[in-house]
Amino acid sequence: MKKRVLPLVILCLSVLIAVGSQTFLSPCVHEDGSFGACHWAGQAMLGLGCLTAVMGLLLLFRPGSRSGLFIAAAAAGVLGTLIPGTLIALCSMSAMRCRAIMQPAMTLLCCLVILAAAAGLILEERKGGRKP
Amino acid sequence: MSAAGLPFKNLTRKPGRTWALVLLTAFLSLSLFAGSVVVMSLQSGLRSLEARLGADIIVVPAAAKTKTDFQNILLQGTTGAFYMDAGLLDQIAAAEGVEKAAPQTFLATLKADCCSSRLQVIGIDQQADFTVQPWIAQSSSRELGPLEVAVGSDISAGVGDTLRIYRQSCPVVARLSPTGTGLDTAVYCSMETMKTLLEAAEEMGVSHKVTSDNAEEVISAVYVKVAEGASVDQVATSLMSHPRWKVAVVQTRSMITDVSDGLAGVASAVKVLIGAVWALSFVILLVVFALLTNERKREFAVLRLIGASRRSLRRLILTETGLVCLLGGCLGIAVGAAVIFLFTALIESALGLPYLTPDGGKIALVAVLSLLGTALMGALASARTAWHLSRVDTGSILREGN
Amino acid sequence: MSLLEIKNVSKIYGELKALDNVSIHVDQGEWVAIMGPSGSGKSTMMNIIGCMDKPTMGEVLLDGVDIAKESSKRLTDIRRDKIGLIFQQFHMVNYLTAVENVMVSQYYHSMPDEEEALEALGRVGLRERARHLPSQLSGGEQQRVCVARALINHPELILADEPTGNLDEANENIVLDLFRQLHREGTTLIVVTHDPEVADAAQRTIVLEHGKLVKEVINEHFEA
């Protein structure tokens, strides 16, 4: 039971990232069908969310390699904080949707993923240390 | 095991109860911290607006919506353009009671795609200007040259970047410090640059001519400083009622009053919210601690009989509460800080008021005060429990059921 | 030399005389049982000797100090320094492990010393169970932890209230054997009980009835 809490948290956050990037946290509202860079940042977040969701599922349902999966999830979280704004430029005005809503929301969600993964890793390592 | 060991152990062995208390105290510090920072940001936004307006009266063309448009440009960072004959400037400058008059000309850029929003370009007369110039001077020591622009802090372009405005390449030479107002989303240039841009816009079919007159040059607003001893109201009335000028006036004082009224509204809503959260939490904490009193009577009787003094029991409870408040307080502040700082732009646009986050020192102070407030609340709520428990009748409790 | 000297002590609750002019003396190193039916005043006696209550009248000299006249803060000190208490209902701190329960007592007395606490648990045969929580221990084991806790600070007096009341025979014997050991080491023991077998283990039995001392019996077959 206790082992499942953190993977479940990661899974939920991942779903939020993936679904959010396309819906309520999406970078732009398309009025004229043109796509800017921020749109592709949103698409990248969709992919990243799916990736961490798979990690969450593996942690939930497959025994073994838990530490590695937690490390990978944390790394993906770091990538997620970098995609909107740093790796992919967003719109120029800070009041625009991509910078007012998507970027901070994604940063927050990814930081939570990192925290959950770090906590999971620490617990995993401590457990491993107790019974070598 | 040490003095801190006992309360710590009690907390870790009852994780459910401890987390519930931590979450409750986190709400306390979150509401206090986030609420205070928002109100402080609004206050510094208002101060910054006052500083940036710096004029007594602003004269704009008398068309139906220009006054609202102008206020929205200043407060919310929307785009807009309206024009009047540049010749009016000299007449206004010469009017009675006017000490200084400085023109500004506005131009809104076109929206190219989803990612380039319309920019508000503001041309200033660098000799006459007394409102924007001092602000630009904070970031750049020299005047803006031909086609050079300074950008507000909400625009992501940096010094060295080039903005394309109506097919003209405009190098960014300064980034201005944030004001929390709509001015942060604008681009500033000299009047000469503005002329070039207006012509470029004309070529692309964007008209900026004053419809009725056949003016050669246009301006959008005139910032007026009223002479010492003259009445702002009277000057405003006389400018507005001039038979041929067809202008409207915005008195900055009334604009600031509007903003500060809005601020007062938000501030009182925040206060009510904080009050409600605190009152509710206090009641919950009191109930929780009262329940704990009963549950823990026996435990404290045991501690008493193995030699704990009343004082050390009181200290034990207060330490436990302190640890919970510290953890909850820090958690609440961390969550509050994350939300407030990440979503600044969203909060700003949702409130529709000048919003300028105060500097780090002030925020750290608010954080410490929020933590202290939370700890005080915890201490108050547990004080009764501490008192009761330290006074348990050891013998009778331990012999119950004999 | 007497460790405890109770002189003409009465405890009155409103109309009820829980103790009525009782005088008892207990020598250093002696093992005394206090017997009597419920309502006889033995609980009140236990509370007074254990510094948890004060008599209405009379003197209670513990090691030469009249505890009837001391402040409640001083009573806490005296209890901590001189008396080890054992109750019928074990009374462990339920969020602490066995060894931590013993160490709390050390902490309030002087300095926690885990090695010494583990040794004390070893004496009651529970060294292996030192890291268990009370909920993971049987009643007998909990009572033995309480014995270890009572003796950890080397009290001059061990005061036990129905120590075997909730125990099966095997555990009762373990606890009584522990008492015998303590007695051999020179610890003074006062055991309040209504169980004649437990009383028989002591050197001397004092019988209370309706708050009065009615009988004092020396145990002829007492073996140290």
C-alpha cells in the first residue's frame, strides 16, 4: 500500500501534464489556425507527460528497478521544467497564456514530479540499506 | 534520546494525526503569507503607478472611448491608438496654469501569428518628457537614437535583440524595471522613430490620420504638469471646454483614486478570507487539542509518575505543537510562494490592477511573520491542553479500573 | 534503620475516612505486603507513599523527610529520585518502544543511557524485545518492562500496586522472582495486593480494613 502512494502521485501528475498541456493549461487559443513555438512546447509537454505516466505505471505494476525508474522520472521532471521557456521559446509578452498559465503550471507540476520521485528514491534506497 | 526526542517520537509514531495538524497549520501560514504578499504587491503597484504617471492631467482626443482605452493601456497593458493634431501641443503648453506639457504618440503593432501579440509602441519627446524619461534613465544613461527602443519588463526581448515593427528593425537598447502596470508591456521610442514607424505603418495600410483635420503630424496624448498655485480642476475644465480642441482630460489623481479604491476592495476581501481561515482553523485546533487532552491523559500521568515535572510536560506539548507549526508553516509558505511567484502574470491580469511584487527582503519578512503568527496560533490553541494535562491527577488516572 | 515511617496518618474525603489513624514503619531493605479488601484504604496508602497524594493528618517520613509537608514540585523530585512505581495496568508510553520507555525514566532522572536501559531489560528477560512497541508485547512482557523502568534509576523503594493482578501464573512467578532478586540486593519493596500468594512472598504483611490497620503478620517461611 505504502509503496504505491508515490508512483500513484507521479502517475496523476503525469496525466495532469499530458492532458493539461492540451486543454485547460494549453499554451495558446488558436483563432486563426497558425501555430507558434509555444504550441510546440505544449506538444512536447504532452509527450513528456505520457513518458512519466509510463514510468508511474511501471512503478505501480512491475516489481524491480524502482530506484532507476524514480531517477528517470526525476530527470524527466527537470526536462519538463526546461521545455517551456528555456528549450523552446514562448511568446514575448508575459501576460500571454503560454507564459501566464502554461509555463508556471508546468513548472509546478514538474517540480512536484521531481519531489515525489526524489522522495521515492530516498525511501527505496533506505529500504535497500536496511536489508542488504 | 534527547529532550526533543520525545515530542518528535510522538509525532512520528502518530503520522495520521501529525499530518492532519501539519496540513491545517499549512493552511494558516499559506493564507497569511499569500494574502499579505498579494496586498503588498498591489500597494507597491499603486505607488509605482503614482510615480510613473508623474503628471497632473493627461489630455487625449475627445472621441467616445479614448478615455477608457487610455486607462486600459496604462493599467492593463492593452493596445490602442488614437490621434490628434500635433499643433495642439503648443496651444496646450501655452494655456493658463500649464507649467509643462509633453506629448506621447501611440502605435499598436499588428498581430502576425499566435505567438506575436500586438505591441503598444509609445513615442516620447525626449526633450519635453518628464514622466517616462526618468524611468528610462534608470536603465540607460543615453538618449534613444534613431529606431532604438526600450522595452518594458513584461516583454521577453533583451538588450541586443531586435524587434520587427512594421518591417523596421528596431534594436533594443534598454530593458526597463518593472512597474506592475500596463507600461511594462509597451515599447518606447523617440518621436523621430515614431514618425518613421507611422510612415511604415501607412505604407502597410494602417491609417493614423486624424479623420476630421488634415494634420501633418499627430500625437496621442499630452501629459500636463499644472503650475504651482493653479488649481488642477480648473485647468482640466478649461482645457476640456476649449471650443476648438475637442479633447478629453484624465486627471491622474482620480485615476489613482480609482485604483486605490480597487485595491481597498481586494485588500478587504483578502482580510476577510484570512480572518475566516484563521477563525475556522483556531476552532478546529481547539477541538483537536481538546480531544487529545482526553486521549493523552494516561500518557501524561505515566510521564508524571516517572519523574516529569509539570513544567517539562507543558514544554513537551508546546514543543510538539511548535514542531507541527514549524513544519506546517514552512509547507504553507513554500506552497504560497510557488503559486504567487509562478503565477504572478495570471494574478495580475485577474485582478486588473497594478501589481508589483515587493523585493526579497520584504517577502522574507512576511514569511517570518506568517510563521510566527502560525506558531502563536498553535501555542494559543494548545495552551489550554498543556495546562490541563500538566495538572492531571496522576494517582487516580493510573488506578482507574482497579 | 527505617526507610519509611508513617505516624498516625488519616485521609478524609468529606464524610469518608479512607485512612484512620494508621501507623506503619518499614525498614531499609525490607519487603512488606499491604493487604486488604477493596475500600480498605490500600490505594490511598499507596498514593500517599508514592507522593501522589497527601494525608489529611499525620506524618509520613520517607528517608527522614516528612513528605506530608512538601510542595508538589518537591514531591515530584522525591518520587523521581527515591521511588520506583509499578502498577496493575502496566502503563507504558504507547508510542515508545520498550527500551525507550525505560530511557524516558532515565531522562527525567539524569541522563539516558541506552546500554544501561538494555541491561535492565536484560534483567527482566526482554533484551530481545527491546525495540518492540507496547502493542507488540504481551501483558506479562509489558509489566516486566515496567519493572525494568522502575528499577533503572536504582530507587531506594519499589512501590508496586497489584503488580500481578493482570498476569497469568507464569508471568506472576517471573515478576515475583524479580522482586526476590531486588530484595536480595537490598531494595526496599512495598507491594499492595489482595492476592494471598503474592503477600506470602513478602517478609511481613500488613492488613488494612475500613482504613484501619487490623493485623500485622510476620512470614515465618520467608526465604531470601
